[in-house]
Amino acid sequence: MSGTSMIARRRSRTLATVSTLFLITWLIVAAFPFLWTVWGSFKVESDFFSRESWLNALFGVYTEMQTGAPFTGDGYYGAWITRDFWRAVVNTAIVTLCVTVISLTIGTLGGYALARSGHRYAFWILIAALVFRAMPHITLVSGYLLPFFELNIWGHLATSIVVLVAINQPFTLWMLHSFFLSIPKDLDESAMVDGCTRFQAFRWVVIPVMWPGVITTGLFSFLLAYNDFAVTAMLLSQDNQTMVPKISSFLGSIQEQGNVMFAVAAVVSATAPLFLLVMFFQRQIVSGLTAGAVKG
Amino acid sequence: MAEIRLKNVTKRWGDFVGVQKFDLDIADKEFLVLLGPSGCGKTTTMRMIAGLEDITDGEIWLGDRMVNKLEPKDRDISMVFQSYGLYPNMTVYENIRFPLKVRKVPKDQHDERVMKAAEMVELKDFLDRRPAALSGGQRQRVALARAIVREPTAFLMDEPLSNLDAKLRVSTRAQIKNLHHTLKTTTIYVTHDQIEAMTLADRVVVMNKGVVQQVGTPTDIYDKPANTFVAGFIGSPAMNLVDGELRDGVFEAGKVRVTGLPTTHNGKVTLGFRAEDATIVPEGGELSAPVYSMELLGDASMISFRVGGELVSIKAAKDYRAEIDEQVHAAIPAEICHLFDSKTGARLGA
Amino acid sequence: MPHKTFLAFILPAVIAMLLFIALPIVSVIVQSLYVEHEQVLEEVENCGPFGCTTEVRVDAEATAALKSADPLGRFNGLGTFFNRSHLAVSEIGVILADNDGLGDIAARIYNLPFYKALLFTLSYTFIVTPLGMILGFLIALSVNSVSQVLKGPVIFFSLLPMIITPLIGSLILFWMINSQGILGSALQALFNDPTLSLKASTPLTWLTLFVYGVWTAAPFSFVVFYAGLQTVPGDTLESAMIDGASRWERVRYVIIPHLGPLATFVALVQLMDNFRVFEPIVGFSAEANATSLSWLVFNDLQGESTQLFGSAAATSLLTIAGVIVLLSPVLVRTWREFSNKA
């Protein structure tokens, strides 16, 4: 073995070590905040926000003192039962489910048309969608409020659902459009020659092949509705609040009362579904991110 | 079953002309091949007949129906796509049955007809597989079976063999020919492969840049190409074309001199002859030039020369040998020559 | 596809976008030209045992009546755009006319709410975007070069900061950097300064927000670049190796050019997303030291009884103008490509 290849090998081993260390650091940076908060949510406030030592949060000194056990579900009880967080959870479930289903329904139709039409206006619709996609949501909300008050539709879940579906459309159209482009045109054309109308070809032949794309896009629609703060915070009345605005309203009222742990518990509760989502749909999320990138 | 008539069919996208005034009557039971290089408008023509592409101008008649405005599904044609267009979520059986299902053919006929079609293309053993589990040739046969299962007015085939390997292409070609003989359905077949065109067609339409160059039987277009494009496209190798001067029946172009051409035309012309029509002679002859290269084909030797800017090939006997740069003579008698106008490329004289 | 079929398929999506994206933009434009009614004042005479006094007070009933009769408010033309809370034209004129040098100009302009928010928004956009992309690219390169064992967990845990609800993600970090949280107290111990608080100073607040931004932005770049790395042509890489390119030269001359188009895409998406930075300011309760354009709109709309629709609308329009400026290179390029094709 010659000297240069020894050097090259040693250098690549250093490189591997550096990369591994770098990745482990990143892993900690990415994951630790979540693990820490989940752990801390089962403590009392004087442990999680300890004035004495951060170790208290680890061992739960005050938690043991106040509740008799190293872990407590007080935060969760307080948030879910005392402060009616469960209602926000139900609202979130309704909103995200409706938004995802409606977005996908009208988005697949539109995305299919955009992918299969060679006309110029299809291109312009896509460009318009790109501009719409860039609009900060809060600026749109400032356009909604006054008309919605006047029409008396402010505060309802249905209003927020429709608004979120619309805000979601540009992104949904782009993503589904690029998924549809990857399905050969021959497929729907042979279906039409075989005797289908355009819609039948879409429904019977294209959609069965499109499921992976639809699921991926659905995940992103879900995330948009689930993560939204601007729209739901401004357009929902107190009773109809979803999780995220509810948590933000906790901050205003609870911090003074010394019940930050309610907010911590609520935050962990709201993170759990996202955690599960990544666990089960990791591949789809990755493919969705890259589908937009590679073709867009 | 019916004839198909195209009346001045034109396709334009903005300023770009895809197909220019295509005018043709296709007889009942005819096997018509649209032949041309890629981008010549042959596939567009077929897609207009299928209804997958709008017609800018002109009329298409299937039998006694003007179908310009009809949806593909209402035209009663079937089509085999280049990449087959099989439904990946259905089994072979379901794929073949699909046209019957969507056309609401009575259910009790399905099984019998699917089986018959599958048998014709020898697919009976694969009926419960999905397309992903089939080889290219098998997929191609599923596409064929799906086209024949419902006995349409006409078959359209868009380069159906181009995704197969060379060996499979030959056997499938034979199978298509045989199917046409059995079913006797009007067929329009698009290809860029002139051998497919020659072997399959009753008539060939040669197209280039959206314009029909020549319509005729394979023998017609081989023996009497209408212009230099057809001459250069048909045959393997393509016809040799040499630019030169014609005066009083004598063609001259540097190393080539042909006398006794039966024409009264004078001036610049292009002379064409086929490699297999010319012969190598020990001396004399119409061509005398150093050998540029020699290829052994097995059944023959191909000798090529540089004449003007072009390469001219001549087929010699299989045991003929010559060195590169060796001076060789070839006979190109007037009877084997074709003359074309240098400017327009159109065939001159008879 | 025929026009009619196309229309039938696309109509629901287009109607949704027209009604709830295009129309609100029109509504914002109209609202920005109006300003809230002034409160109706009335003079009341209070007569008591010691004589009568007149006092001026708000006639709530009349104000409400005015508001419900004409909810848009008074027409104000472009007045809102130029007032102190927005472009502050006259204030800037004063500052430019009378100042103690550039530093003074900068400091005084920074005190105007709109410019303060604009400065933070732009800094956040143009610092977080490149840093996030570089970090993401480095992670992608590292994952590509280490063993398969680490790959799964890295992708799994990297996705979390990205898909986490922005408000929740910023709260999680906020609690940790709180002076009683683990990171906050660790920093206090590290710098041996028990009063150190990231919340208290403007530069530290900005820094915290940037760190949060990179934390959530890097994973997206990572995933996209990692996918891009899988498509780097092996032949080109191998011929570069045979030609004698070092590892770094292979990255520089083969991998980076290959990822160029992807990087443009990532940059575009990230610029759009970072420009609307909003939730972290709420989550970190950072409004004293850092505000963004989106936050200004939110703040105007949040008032319980006195929502400043006109002011919010004006800021919104200025924000939209900013978005269009950001997008303009893409739009111009698309337009050129399109007109070349046609």
C-alpha cells in the first residue's frame, strides 16, 4: 500500500469522525428540547423552572415534596380538565380533518387539470398560486376581519375551515400538480380511448395510482391547518378556539397564577400527534419535500 | 369496420405547424403506416384521429360520422400506446376487461371476450399478474389484448414496438401482422422505423415536418421515392444521393459520371442510386474513387467512398476485400439511377 | 384538455383562491384608505349642590352608532401610509433635516415602529435563510458520508423542529432559555452573571430569535439537499476522482453545481417563509426588543374593542409590497422564459 493512500485513508477517517460528531451534536440540538420538555411536563413548576439548580428538573425534588411522587400529571389535569383544553383538542380535530379532506378534494381536481392542460392559462394560474403562497397569512386575516364581522360569520369553526382550505390551495395545487406530472399521460389517454370520460379516467385510473401523492399532500395540508396560529387566533371566538390559540391564551392568563405547567402540558399534548406523524409518515414527508423541490 | 377519411386536417400551436393539410382516404381493412422521423407530425395525426388532440382545421370522418367534436370514448377506436398505458393497479385480466366494463358491455360476455383476446396474444398464463410483474414484451401484449377485446372500428398503434429489444421486435411484428390478417380491422400504425413500415403496411405515408411526402405501397416508395427526403429515409442503408450537373443525359459530379440518362432535363440535379443496385467492377465504371472504409456485414461487404461532401456506399459480394485508400471502380448504370431536382428535391421524369 | 373540462376541474380551487386570497387583498387595499371614526364627544353639565360643571366625555352610544352605520370608518386617502406608525414621512423629513450624524439618523429612524419591524424582518430573512441552508447542507453532506446507522435517527429527529407548530416550538425553546430554565441558567453559570437574561437586551433577543429560526429552517434544507445528493451522477463523481480531484474539489466542482437549482428553490421557499416571521415573537414574548411586519399587523388587530383596521391594512399592504419585491427576480425570470418560449 502506498503512502498517499494511507494518508487519504487517515484523512477520510478523521472526516468520518468529524461528521459523526457533528451529526450527534445536531441530533442533540434537534431532539433535546423536545425530550426535555416532555420530561419536565411531569414535574411541578418549581422543578421545571428551578431557581436553584437545573438538576431539580431531572430528579423532581419539589415534585416529590409537593405530590409525593417524582412524576405528576397535575399539569395535564389542570390544562385538560380545569382549563378545558380537551375542547380545543376536539376543535382542532374537526378543523384539521375538514381542511385536509376539502383541500385534497378540490386540490386533486385542480392539480390534475393543471398537470394535463397544455394551455397558457394553466401556467399563469400556477404563477398566481406561487404569489398567493408567498402572502403572509396575517395580512390576509386583516382583510377578512371586517367583512366577516359585517357578514356575521366571524368566530365559527366553519369560517376558519374555509379560510384555511383557501390559504392551503396554492401549495396543494403546486404539490399535486408535480405529482400528477409524474404519472404518464398515456394512462389517462388509454382510459379515455377505452371509453372513459375525463372524469372517469381521473377517478378510476389516475387516482388509484396517485394515492402516495395524495397522502403526502394530505400530510402537508394537515400540518398547515394544525400549525396555524394567525388565522385561528384571529378568526375563532373564545369557545371555538383550537389548540394553538388556546395555548397562547394560556400564556396571558396562567403565567400570573403560577400555572405555567398547564401551558407546558398543553404544549406537550399538542406536540404528541406531530411526533406520531413523523414516526409513521417519515417517508411520505421526505418525498413530499423533495417532490416539490426536484420538479419545481 | 369502416374507412377513415382525413380532409385537409391541420394542427397548429400558435405559429408552429404540427400537421399541414393532411388529406387521405384510408380504406376499410387497410393497414396504413405513418412513417417519418421524430417530430414529423405522425403521432399528432394519430392523436387527432383518436380525439386526444384538438383539430385546428379540416375534418376527420370515421365511416359516415364526422368525429371532429367527439370525445375519444365516442369514436369507437382503440389504441396501443408507446409506453402501453397499462393500469398498474389492475391485474392483466382487469386491464383487458376495462374497456368492456366502462362501455357497459353486458357482464356475461366479459369473461369469454377477455379469454379470447388473451388467447390471441398468448397471455393466458399471466391473467392474474399485475403489469409490474411482467416483462416488456408481455406488457406490450396486454396492451394489444386490451385494444382488440372490444372489436372497434379501427386500431391505432403509436410506436408499439419501440420499447422492445431487437429480437422481440421481430416476433411481435409478425404477431401484429398475423392479428391484422385474422381480425381484418382498419389499422393505423405510427413508426419511425422504415423496416416496420415496409414489412407491415398495405400503404405507407411518409411524413416530414408536418407535411405528407409520399403515399404509396411499400414497393412504390422503395422503388420510386417521390423526393430526396423519402429516398434518404427509406432503405438500409438509405439511397446514395450525389449532387451534380446534368447535360444532354450525362450526369457529372467529380468522381462520378453517368451517361445515357433518359431525360431531357439540364442543369443542377441530385442523382440517387441504391447501394445494392451498384456493383464493384475491376475497371471502368461510372465511379472511380479511393475507399473510405469497408464494413463486413456477413452477407455482404459494404464499401464506402467520399464523393463531394457525401458518403456513398456500395454493396459488394461477401468475400470482396479492399484496403482503405485503394482505388476502386463501380458500375452505376443509368437504369438504376433516380434523378431529383436539386432545389426542391422532387423526383424528375418518370 | 378542452377549456370546458379544464374549467370544470379547476373551478373549486380557483373560486376558493379568488374569494379568500385575492378578494381579501382587495379588502385590505380598501381598508387601508380608511381610518377609524373619531370618538363622538359630548358636553355634559353636571349640576350638584355646589353648582354646575361642564365636562367633555365620550358618547359611547353615538360612537357605536357611527361605527355600525359605517364600519369602514372615515376616508383618509393615503394618510395612514404616511403617518408615524407607517412610513412616517414627515418624521423622517425632520430627522434628515436636523440630526447629529449618521448614527443619530439610524437610531432615530429605528425608533419608528414600522422601520424597527422592517429592519428586524429583513435581518431575520437574510440571516436565517443562508445560515439555515448552510447548516442543512452540512448535515446532508455528513449524513451522506457516515454509516447508515445514524441516517434513520437523524432524519427522524431533524423533521421534528421543522414540522413543529412555530408557536409551540418557540415556546419550548423560550422555556429553556428562560432565566430559570436549563439553558438560561447554564448560560448564567457559564458567564458567571446571575442577572444575564436573553430577554432583557435587544441584541440577545435578536440572537435568540435567529437561533430559533435556523433551528427550524435547517431541516428543510437538509432533507432537500440530502435527496439531491442521492441524484448526483455517479459517473461524473468517479471521473472527477480519476481526474485527481480531492474530496473538497469534488464537493466544489461536482456536488455544489449539481445542487444549484435545488438551492434556488430552497432559498425561494425559505425567503417567503422567513419574511412572514411572526409566531416566534409571540412565543418568545420578544415584542419589546424585536417586532416584525406580521407582528405589527397582528398587534393592530388584537385590540379587544379598538381594532385598528386601517393601520393593520396599511402595514399589510406594505408587507405584500415587500413580498412582491422578494419574489420579483423569480417572476421576472419566469416571465422572460415564458415570453422566449412563446
